[in-house]
Amino acid sequence: FSSGAVCQNTANKRIGDVEFICYQAFNDKVIDRVEFTRRKKKKGEVKSKDFLKEEEIKKLLLTPMAHKPIKRWFLFSCFSGLAFKECQLLYWHQINDYNDHSVIKYTRSKTSKEYTLRINKTARKQLGERKNANEKVFPVLTKTNTLYKNLQKWVDDANINKQISPHCGRVTFAGLYYDKTKDPIMLMKVMGHKDFKTTMRYIKKFQDTSEQIMPEFEFSEI
């Protein structure tokens, strides 16, 4: 546990963890009873998911970074949408290369469901040369403060004024994909989302408001 106050999201999670452990102990007959005071769960803060625009990605491509594996992984995430955990657990035997594209077979850690992801040459280029089948593609990928610092320094060096996290690559991909296709259903499938509401949270910031759309829409037959 960290010292000092925690945000409401963290507090909700920790309370939920304690409740789960207690009920599990009750089911296993480790304790005789479980009693919790009725409480109204406070709504946690909805954090804004930052993302990069296409011109900002081009800046990053041209900006040197000391930790090349981190650079390759982040750009790959921007071009493929593959989540951090799946990138961390990605092995070469999961990747099949064809003439004009590559295919990745993986299991989504959050849903334990298997997916097949087709990636283009731009994403495949970031993976580098193929290695042994049982080797990890990104062997040094661990979510630590060092990763955050190196990622942010690279973004700062590119003169991009944004706070970037490992998850930003996935959000960036969602924005780029939706901007080019305007197809949220297909994006849901590509991202491996189980719930369409999750996809909508990703692309909400990229959607035009009704005020922008309606003036262009005319009921010409009425």
C-alpha cells in the first residue's frame, strides 16, 4: 500500500478486494460469518485517456530514443492496438507472416478469449526480424516507473506536450482506426472488446457531436 491518500478508484478496488477475501474465507469455513455495513459506493474519477494524432506519431518516428525496444513496442501498439499485457506475453510462434500482412493469434488476458489479429506491414516492421519461436517479441517489457519515465522523456524530446502512459498506444490506435473507418463495430472486434460500451468509451472523444453533424443532414424527400 502506498502512504497517504489514494484516489476513489483505488479505494473502491481495495474495499472490493477485502470483501471478496472475506466472503471467500466464509465459503471455505475459515471464518464463521461476514458482516459489512451497508455503504453507497462512491463513484470514482473517470480518467481521460490521452492519445496521439497521426502527425505526432510521425514526430516520434523521427525522434531518437535510447531504449529502442520500448520505442518499437509503443509504435507497434499505436499501429496494431494490441494491449500492453498481450504485448508483454507475445511470442514469435504466435505470429504468422504473409506477403502483404501478418496475423497474430493471442488470448486476451481480461476475457481469456482467443483472438486473431491481422496487422499491416507498418505494425509488423516494428517487431523486427523473426527470432526463435519460443522467444518473446518484447522480452524487456515491464510496467515500471522506468518505463513511464523513458516513454515520457521520448515524447517530451519530440516536443509533444502530452502526458503519455503505456495504455496510450492502444487508445491512439482506436482513434486512428475510427477516424479512417467510422466503423465502431469492427473496431470492437479488432480491439478484442467484450462489451460495446468499452469501445464507445475509447472513441467518444473522436466522434462528432450532433450539432456538427445535423446541419449537413437534410430531409430532402419531405
